[in-house]
Amino acid sequence: MRVFYALPLWDTLDTRAMQKEIGAEGLRWIPSHQLHLTLCFKGEIADDQIPSAIAELEHAARLFPPFSLHWERTGVFPQWRRPRVLWLGIGDPEAGGIRKLGLALGNNALTPHVTVARVKRPVENEILERWKRFSPPDKPVFVDRISLIQSILHSTGPEYRILSEAELQGAMSNE
């Protein structure tokens, strides 16, 4: 089973509105109901490993308090000349706290972001320029839980199933 830890951000951003402003040519915009911030990708694990993955999730949730995300910037992976992904980045100090949360779940190289579109074929420079100039939403998103999510890949795109959730309940600082 293919799984990952994430902050579920279902329907917190309107990717259809972004698509209207930026364009759709060469891009596959992520439906708003699938948005999440991946904390750590576990990959394929056996069913008998799910209980220990849930225990890790619950342990990490006890260490970190609820918080609000503030969108700070737009970006792409891997580079602007040949993007594969369009994303929104998280502002500090939340980004530092999210990196620590990712580290607690086994990811020591987390760049806190939310993927909002994938590049299907080369996109025109004008679309990328619009994305560079795009102003991220200024409404913060409250986060009070983390999830263990199963990713089922289909030809039409991934399907996500929450296997377990844990409420954030710690008092750790983001500094």
C-alpha cells in the first residue's frame, strides 16, 4: 500500500480560480478536494506496517500544536526553465515548524509547499510569468491535524484515502 503523512488541506484553496487567472494550457490543476501538504512520503508499505505508521503519526501529533499556514510565494519544481510542478510556498515561522514536523515523521529534506498543478507538456513562458506574479491568497489556513493517507494511482489521477488522523496537541515552538 502506497502511503504518506500529510496536512490535509482539502478545499482550502480554489484551484479553479487559479486556473482561470494563470491558464490551463499544458497544466493539470489539482482539484481543490485533493490538496495537501506532504510531510513525509513513506512509499509502499505492507498492511502489517500500518499500526506502526499510525503510532508514528500519533507520536508526532503529541509534539506539535495547531497552527495557521500563511501562503508566501509561488514556485516550481525542479526549476523555472523546465517545471514539472507549480506550488504555493509557506511563510515563516510556520515553514520552520512544518520542517520539524516532517523531520519527526522521517523527512529531513522537506520544502513546505502545496502542489497546485502538474506540468503535462511544456508550458508557454507567459503562463510561467503569470505564475511568478501571482499573489498567493492572504487568508490563513488553520491546521489542527495530520493524516496518514493512502494514495491509489489511477490513469485519471490519484485517489486519496485517509487511513488515520491525529489532532495536533503539543506546545512546541516553531523557532
